[in-house]
Amino acid sequence: MHNSTTMNALTFQRYGKSPEIGFSKIRRPSLQPDELMVKVYAAGLNPIDNLIPSGTFKPVLHFKLPATLGSDLAGVVTAVGSQVSRFKPGDAVYASIFDLGTGAIAEYAVVPEHAAALKPANLDFVQAAAMPMVGLTSWQVLTERLQLQPEQKVFIPAGSGGIGSFAIQLAKVLGAKVATTTSSGNIDWVRSLGADEIIDYKQHDFAQILRDYDAVLATVKGDNVEKSIGILRPGGKIVSIVGPLDAGFARAKGLNVVLRWVFGLMSLGILRRARQRNIGYDFHFVRPDGRQLAAIGQLLEVEKIKPVIDKVFPFAEAKTALTYLAQGRAKGKVVISMLG
């Protein structure tokens, strides 16, 4: 066993304009009976990693400050809790630990057994770490929330981004027709992921072009979410992962009446417009789920879906990696490798 009780982690000290993101020596987390201790080999970054320190989600995500950043990891199990039955030390695993109170950009992470899955054998640790949050988000939205059927038409904007590049591939596996937006330089590349209709957003407005769509996975903040109402057939559905948050989400998270009311107000405008046209609107926050990750792993192993990595940074440059991600230009995923 390791005798050292401390480890390096990328942390933030407080919420707001100056969160003081940087490396800290922190206590290695202790293992609960239903948890795995994982030596982190790679951590995948997601846009929410930059939003959390800003305080945007402070009412709904629970961290003890200072808190370790990052949700997605791949690594090797070094120890298991007394109740763990599906994993053993030496197993290569990947997981999202989003909203479980701990972080992934660290030398070690604790992962509840229910959140972990064996790493797909054909992926290296960097590729595997890129997958959990985008994979689970796409899976939960497309299969559970939208219940996408073969031949249905789905709009997934920002097709070259981390979530878009995965969701397009999964929608094609489900047999759907996919439209997306990207810049002109990425059109052929996004087509190679499987997109059927591609709109150069600098030249054209998707709301003027797309018609009679069944579903939208909203991945771009702002009026894009509202504009997508206009492309849907009556009875169509929008699921947004960028907001506005709604009362249903507040209820599901067990939030208090005030927050339910606040989120209800935030989504009032879009809900009213959606209802006028018989469109459904839901906000979705990803949920860690090892069984779903195992199913995604099978698609990765038979190469029905391929990881899309934009850039890999060493652990020492984790903060630079977050800054790079925040610029919003990544084609696919940004990943931190602990192996140098």
C-alpha cells in the first residue's frame, strides 16, 4: 500500500471572479465501502469545469472548498472498499464523478462502484478519459429523454465540439438523421462523423433552413435554444444541457422551494413559447452511471463510435488546458495526461 497520505490536485479556493485555480497538496481521499481508489492516468475536461469555479452552479452542486476540479477520469484501481464486487485492484476503469463532491484532476480519485466501468480495451487512457461526460450526456438525452427512433430527425448544434462530436455519432448508431452547425473549415470533418445536414453558422441561420425536426439536443447557450423551437414539428422536444434550468430539474435535485421558483422563472419564457407550439422543453444535467458507460464502451470497442481528441496537456499544465478549453475552439475533447 501507499504510505503517502497527500497528493497533488488542481483545486479552486472559492467561487467568483478570482477562484484561485492552481495546484495544491491535499489529503488523499479516504475510501468508503462502496468505492474504488483509482490512480488517475488521464482526466477529460468539460466546459462545466470552467463554469463551476465561477459560481454559476453553486446552488445545485455541492463542493467542500477548496475543491478538486474535473469530472472525467481513466486510470487503474489500486484498492476497493469492502462492499465492492465488480472491480478489483489492477482493473483499468473509466468514470464520470460529476456532482459526487470530489474531483478528477488529481493523482488519485475515489469512484463509487456504480459510476465506474471497465476501460474499453481498444482505447488508451487519454481516449477513455475523453468519453464519460459527453458519452453519458448524449446517451441520457438521446435514449432516455428524447427516445430517439430510427429515421427521426435530430438537430445537434456545434458538431465539432466535445459533446457534438460524440452525440452525432451516437444519433447515427440509433438510426437518426442528424443536422448540425459548424464553421466552414470543419464541414468535411463533421460529415465524416456522420452528420447528414451541415450548416455553416457564419453563412446561414439554422432557423431559416431546418424544418419539421423531431428533436433538438441544445448545446449552445443563448438565443440558439429559443430559436430551435421554430425548427421542430408540433410534438417535438428540446432537451438543453446549457439552460435555462427549469423547475423539473430543481425538483429532481431536491432543491428548496425558492430555487424551484427561481429556475421556474428562468425557464418561463422558453416554456411559454414551446407550449404555444406544442413543443416539450427539459433541462438535463448528466448523471454518473457505470452501466451506461459499459454499454457505451461496447460501441467504442466495435468502433461504432470513435473518440475525438483535440489536444492533450500534461498534468503540470492542467490550468492552461482549462484556459484553452474556455476559448471554445476545440475540435473534440481536451484531455490531461498524468503520464507526462
